[in-house]
Amino acid sequence: MAAKVEANGGGGGGVSPKVPAVAHPLAEKPDEVASNISYHAQFSPHFSPFKFELEQAYYATAESVRDRLIQQWNETYLHFHKVDPKQTYYLSMEFLQGRALTNAIGNLNIQDAYAKALRKFGLELEEISEQEKDAALGNGGLGRLASCFLDSMATLNFPAWGYGLRYRYGLFKQRITREGQEEVAEDWLEKFSPWEVVRHDILYPIRFFGHVEVNPNGSRKWVGGEVVQALAYDVPIPGYQTKNTISLRLWEAKASAEDFNLFLFNDGQHDAASVLHSRSQQICAVLYPGDTTEGGKLLRLKQQFFLCSASLQDIISRFKERRQGPWNWSEFPTKVAVQLNDTHPTLTIPELMRLLMDEEGLGWDEAWDVTTRTVAYTNHTVLPEALEKWSQPVMWKLLPRHMEIIEEIDRRFTTMINTKRLDLESELSTMRILDHNPEKPVVRMANLCVVSSHAVNGVAQLHSDILKSELFANYVSIWPTKFQNKTNGITPRRWIQFCNPELSGIITKWLKTDKWVTNLDLLTGLRQFADNEDLQAEWLSAKMASKQRLARYVLHVTGESIDPDSLFDIQVKRIHEYKRQLLNILGVIYRYKKLKEMSPEERKISTPRTVMIGGKAFATYTNAIRIVRLVNDVGAVVNSDPEVNSYLKVVFVPNYNVSVAEVLIPGSELSQHISTAGMEASGTSNMKFALNGCLIIGTLDGANVEIREEIGEENFFLFGATAEDVPRLRKERENGLFKPDPRFEEAKKFIRSGVFGSYDYNPLLESLEGNSGYGRGDYFLVGHDFPSYMDTQAKVDEAYRDRKRWLKMSILSTAGSGKFSSDRTIAQYAKEIWNIEECRVP
């Protein structure tokens, strides 16, 4: 039911007559802001006249804020144009932006003015913000990291752009039914996004398929095939309390009117008449389309190339615009830094080579010098299946010229090894870019990135060490200075200041400054007050306010009421076997069984707990889908069990995204980061939870290692095998030396007893059994780590019963989180990889 807005005597839900509709694009006073909102409701109409309900109020408010952003945006780009600094271009298949309204008015420091202005219409800012749909441009940590980085680039006044794709339907919207997960298309663009500005003048041709023509002078040109257009949509990214406002440029694929065959259409061949239109619409329809078929593989590869080619044409056009031809291309890397966020944008490398050689006339050596000095690569995974490998036949079909270039890069690399590094000849088959395995010839994208980039970085110290000692060890011996670590970070603006206002206010009060928002290291100043009873009391009441907000949210989306006095225990992330949601739910099942066996008196002295799990499972990832179902089946039984449900509740939080995280994280007290050691590159939600005073139970994996160092190991619940142990433990398992813990066997047996319903969980449980074979042998060591996990969970229960101790640990967790600001990460990239400097708008 849409709420009517009838403020100050306004009739029929229209805009209030007491608020004149007058344009005030740069309004700062509440009266002027209200007038500007009223103006947009009347003169930027998207709905029927006289309709001003919550949704209309949101769009008018967003457009009012956008006025201010556009002014700052224009000033920022005028300034960059004048100064002509070196700029960074951050290419990523995902940007997980979250809602823009609260972030924009927070960064612009105009929350109060907007809150007061909206009250003139009888509205609260919070209910207006709730109308905004999250932009569905990403899925997990990779996309959220990219968005935190943009916030920090703008806040630190760096000249930078983000480049991505404008996915109409996102990955999917998750619905939870009795059968588990159901995927439906995201509807964030069903109406429109008020934050994007389409740039009709920024349009580039993108070619697919075709063939290579060799000219008499030996130069080559890619011709034929099909050509679609890349159209730019810009989203403003405001820095915090600075005029600098940078851009996230998103590309949309379209065909032109010329590509519509009117003759065929009038002949009744309607589909054939618009074949290129429908093909172009597929390119940006969804994030990560299924790739089990050749059509799916081609579509994913098209997406990746589309992003790379459009972005590079744009970057080159901007470089040329600032200079008179003939252009000095050796200057290009002194003005342009391109960062590849994982291997998805790897085609940047051969595409930049092609543009420089075939379009600009450079020779190989000069083009290679420019490319390698321009491009840097961030690796995000050591999981073999996630290191992209593209079929050579598919690549030859879609991108024939790029395959020629990749072949030549591979040939030159191979020659270099054979002439200069004879000690590596035996390793060459795994190091080269082309794998010519006759069964399945592929292009190894990570190898192409490492060979062609001037810098390669991991995203946490442990991860970077593993890259150097294992995954890329042979390359390190050739280029020892190429490899770096850049531990991930998160923006403190979105991830504490705006999403946890109660706690932020307390921090500012006790530190006697709000400068910590842009200098997170100042949080160490809280350590001296960790035992202070007044601070502990305030800390507790802030946490309780967040827990109550979370309980209301859970009731709203699941219908389950949860007790804010219980321990709120949360694991939210992509559902994946290595992230081990299965370990979590098996632990919960064991806890439930023990609670059932207790007397009522024994239950009364247990620690009540509410376990929340959330995250999306890829539709084709069967075991992940089964895990989602298991969590829901367990919840259905536990939550309706009158003997136990005052001491344990299990909730699956549907459709996890940024806005859901902004409610869950502040309300969480224990957070689970329990991946098999050595498998999570970094993780960033661990940083968000720790910053908000939530304690972590986790393995020594990814950034957990550094979080534990920073906050103090006594404030971190550690369990499980270490990364060094894992290969040995897998070997022992293969040799039949693993002895399962009786509690682990008991939990599995309990599932098999049918207590959680009739669904067949045997295939899931069998992945934890046997010693070897595909999908068997417990590759992720759930069974090995189970006893240590259960023992550590008992320590959590004990610590939570000691209120004072728990609050002190919580305060020290926040106090030690300063290192994990994305401002620190971006300052390091800027200095050590991109070589760019601040370019502040005066």
C-alpha cells in the first residue's frame, strides 16, 4: 500500500502548496531544499501529475541531490581537464554500489537539511531512503571492494574513473520458498535510476567475429563480423566533505536504427529484422550469464571484451583530446593507469595492443612498451576453477585479431624463457599463456595478466604470500619486483558512519573529534577507555538499538520473531563450499540436538543464540543450492520447536545485498569467517563486522590473519587448520588416515534421520565422506575442523555470559580496525602502482 503524502494541508496526495516549487539546484537551507524537491516533483515529472506518494517523493529528492552532484561533477572534470594529471581507470565487471541517496547526502554533509526539508512534506528521510532499490551491478566482495575504492578515490581527491557494465537484470533477486532458493530477475531499472546520466555523445563501435585482413605493407586490420555500439551512462561518486566528484561510467550495448531491417519486418519476418538489436540487448542483460553452453561462453566473453574495448576507446579518445596530433604515445603511460580488477578485464591487454598497432600505426615493440607500462593486475583468487581459462576455438571465433596478438605475446615469452632462463624450461608448459592440450586448448588469462602487467598484487598479506610462493612462484623469479600486496579495505563512511549512527556518535564523543571518519587509525584512541563503565554502557545501548532494528527487519522479511537479548550470530556471503556455510549449519544442528537432550534446567543456563545465514548461491552450483535449502529446513524445525526456540533460532536472510548488510552488520555480535585456510583471498565483510564492534570466529585465512594481529588475538575466536597444514591433511585423507570426530558423525546422522524433512541430503553429506574421488573426500576439511570449531563455539558462549568482558572485546575490535580503511589501500595503490597524485578541486 503506497503511503499518501499530505503535508501542511496538501490535498489528494499532491505536493504541499505550502512548499513553493522553485528551482534551487545548490540548496543548503531546509526551505530551499524543500522548494527544490517540490520543483522536481512538478517540473521533472516521471509520474502522473498530482501524485506525490513515497515513491514519487524519493525520485524528486534524488533529483534534488543530483543537481548538487552535477555541479560538483562538472567542476571536477573541468579541473582535471585544466591540470591534465595522470589518471587511473579502474576496470571491473562488478560494482556493488548499494543505495546512493543516504551516501550522497552524507558525503555532501547535507543530511540535516534534507531531513528537515522532508518533514515539511510530513516525511522522514529514512522512509524515503527505503524506496531506493540497490543498483544490481555486482554480486559479492569483488564488486563491493570496487565501490569502496571509488568512494576512497573521490574522498582522497585522486583523478580516477570506474568503468563497468550496466546490467539490466543483475545477477538475480533471491526468493526463499519451501523448496529453497528461487532466482528471479532484479528489477532495479524497471522504472529508472535517478543517479545515472546518459551521455548520448559518448558512443563507440564494438566488433565481434569477423576476420583479419593483411594489407600489402604487412599491417593488419580486423574487419567484418557484427558491430554493436557502446553507450555511456555516468553515475556520480561524491567524495566525503570535498568538492571532488568522480564518475563510474557504465556501458550499455545497443544497435542503431540502420541495423533494423525494415524490408524484412514488413515482410512479416519480425525476429529476423531486429536480430542485432536482440543480440546487443543480451550483452548487458545479466551479470555472469550461465556458461555451460557455447552460446553462454560466447556471451560472457562478449561482455568482457565489450567492457575492455569501450573503456579503452574512451581512454584513448580522452588522451588525444588533450593533445595535438601527431601523438607521442610513449607519453600515454605517464597520463594513464589501467587497473584490472581480477582477470575478467584481461582482454584490455590485447585490445590496447590492437588499437595502438592497427588503429594508431605503432610497431609491436612500442605498443608493447606502452601497454605493459599502463596496465596493472589485481588477483583475487587462488581457487583453480576461478582462474579464468578461455577455450581457444571460442576466442578465435569471436576475437580473431586478439588471438593473433595473444599468440605473439606467448611466442615472445616462450622465446625469452628458452634463451634467458633455461632453468625454467621444465616449468614452461604451466607458465605460458596458451595451453595447447589437444583435448581442451585454452588461453590462461591470469598468466596473460602476469606476463603483460607492470604490477601484480594480492589483496591480503597471506594471499600475496601464497601467490608469490605457490601460484606465481616461477614468474617471481623472473620479475621479483612486479609482485606486491595491497590489503583490502572498506569505506568507513558507508560501513560505520552512515549505517551505524549510534555507534559513530559514541566514537566521536569519546575521541572528541569526528576526524576518524577520514583517518581511521584514530580509533586506537578508544583502547584507553575499553574498561570504562560509562563507555561500555553507551556501547551496549548502541548495540541494542542496532539489534532491535535488525530484529524488526528479520520479522518483516521472514515473519520470524527473534530475541534481541540472544547472541546474534551472523554469516553472510556468497554460498560456496570453501566459505563453509555447511560447517556453520552442521554446528547448529549439533547444538540443536544437544539442547533437545537437555533438561529444562540445563537449557536455562545455556547461552541463547540466533543464527542468521544469508547469501546467494549460483543457480548452477548444486551443492550451494542444497546448503541454502538445508539452512531453511533446519530453521523450519528449530524455530517451531517450543522446547528449544527460546534458546536457539535459525534464520536464512533472503536476497543479501548492500542494503541488507547495512542492517545486519551493526546488529551483529558474532560473525563467522570460517573458510578453509588458504582459500579466501581476503574477505572484506570481516573488516565491516570488526569495525562495528562485532567479534569474529574464524580461521587463519585471508584478512582474518591481519585483523587478529590488529585487534589482539585474545579478542578473536580462532580455530581450524592453517594454510600450511591443508595440503598435508588432504594427503592424509587420501591415504585413509582421517578419523572423524563423533560429534561430526552425530550431526550428519541426525540429518539422515529425516528430522529436517524428506529432502535427500545424501549427495551433500557424501561430499564430506570417502577419501577421494570427484565431489568426495571433504576437500574443504569440514570434518577436520569441526571439533576445533565446536570447542571454540563453546568459548564464545562462555565469553558472552561475561557481559563486561564481551563489551571490552567489542570496543577493542573497533579500536583495532583502523588499518582496514579503503583510504589506506587506495593511497598505497596511488603511490606504489599507479603513480598518481591528489588533484583537489579548489
